[in-house]
Amino acid sequence: MSRWRRPLLVALAVLLGLTVAGHRVVSDVRSSAATSADRLPSGGPVELRPLTSDCSGGHVVLSFDDGPRQHTGELLDRLRDLGLTAVFFWSGHNIEGRGELVRRAVAEGHLLGNHTQSHADLTTGELPSGERVTPWGDAQIREELRRASELLVAKGAPEPELYRPPYGAVNQQVDYVARELGLRLVMSFGRDASDGLVDSHDTEGISAEEIAANVIGPMRDGSIITMHDGLGQATLNSIAALQPIVDAMNERGLCATTEVRPDATGRMLEPGASGAQVPSSAPKASANG
Ligand SMILES: [Zn+2]
């Protein structure tokens, strides 16, 4: 932000601090890594405006990929304080040692889905490290999905019924194996806006305001919104973006649901098609995917 706006915002924050009666007040999410543009000007408590919508405008699904990680507790706090429930697509390698977060998410009404064991590209076997599992076929795809589901169940979650392929990398073979395991595809992006899959682009180093704008613009009844529960400032910005998103939901009469509509495939798997269906413009490069 411009330097001249900061005194104005500090004054506004002080004013808000004086008018918190009747509203939920919590400490804002902050990090030592925060930039001045991302830090709350007051450094003090922030007033939250929870969801109060009457649902007359319909429902949206908020989804968060890649957790549980360092800021998952803060994300769960903010979702609770804003009156939101969400769908989480978690990876097995992040679940180890974080069973308490699995149980908390379930207890607070969230739905847990499968995001593979190793965050592997299910079409190629490429791991986040850049290494590639060889050979790569049905057995390896099945293992990636099966292990993550089993871990979620072992930590107290219901058997997952949804999966989201890392990087949006999916093809007929992957989906066939997933279906055999009782998993239904939920894509993170579609071919175009008509698919109702809203990508927040929150892994791309953008501000909370930009994340919120990416969501609020296309958000409507039936939208499935993709955000990330990843690492560092990107996730803090995603958490901070939830308030303006809730404000827009209240204005539009939208509520949050964890019931994912059956056509959440983003049309990536056309009947009869074979091979990878991810368009070349897909955000494959996203580190968090
Ligand atoms: Zn991912």
C-alpha cells in the first residue's frame, strides 16, 4: 500500500477497536514474515463479522488443499469464528503427527478429502521433490490414494469419499483407480467459468485483497472455491481473505456447505477421452497445487 494510507488505516483501526461491542473479537493472524501490506495496521484485535446469511442466494463450498500444516490451527480458528465449514483436501505426509487437527476438523463440522499420500502428480508419479516414481501405474496410483485415506481414518476421520488430484493432474486412468477406491473427483479449477470452480490463486504470492477479489468476483450459488492451507505468508493471506469473502456471502445471501455437487470434475474427464486431460493453461506450476 502507499505510505500515505497507513496513518489513515491506523486511525480506522483505533476507531474499530473502540466499537467492538457486540462483535466477536480475536487476535488477528500475524507472522514475523508478514510484509507491511499484509500486517494489520493496529497490531491489535480485529473485529470479525461472521456469516449471518439466510442462504436465500444459495450455497458455496470453501475448500482448502495441502494441509494440515503450520497454520491449520489458525485457519480452523478463523473458520469457527466466521461461522464457516469447509472441505479440506489433506495429504498423508502432512497428517502424520497431526492427528489432533484431524479430530478437531471433524468435530467442528468440516469434511476431509484425499489429496494423496505424497502430493504426487498422479498422472506421472512426479513427487514435490522433482523425483519421479518408476514404474508408475495403477498399483502406484492406488497406493498414493489408499494410504492417505487410511491415515485419515486412522486419525479419526470418516472414510473419505472425495479426492482432489495435486496440481489438477488427472486422466481417465487415475480416475478409474480412484473410483475403485470409492473416491469421487473434485477439481480445483475448470475449463472455464461455467464449471463453477473458483481458483483463488492464493499460492501465487498475492495479497489477501487480491485473493478475496479472485474469489468474490465469480462466486455464486454452486461455486467450489479453491484455497490452500500451505506454508508461510501465503496461507496467512488466505486466512485474512476469509473476512471479505464472508462479507460478500452475507451481501449475496450465500451460505457455506460441505456438500459437493456431483459435477465438480471441471469437465477434465470427457466421456471416452483418454490420456491427461489437463489443459496446457492449467496452473500445474503452482508449488502447492
Ligand atoms: Zn496440493
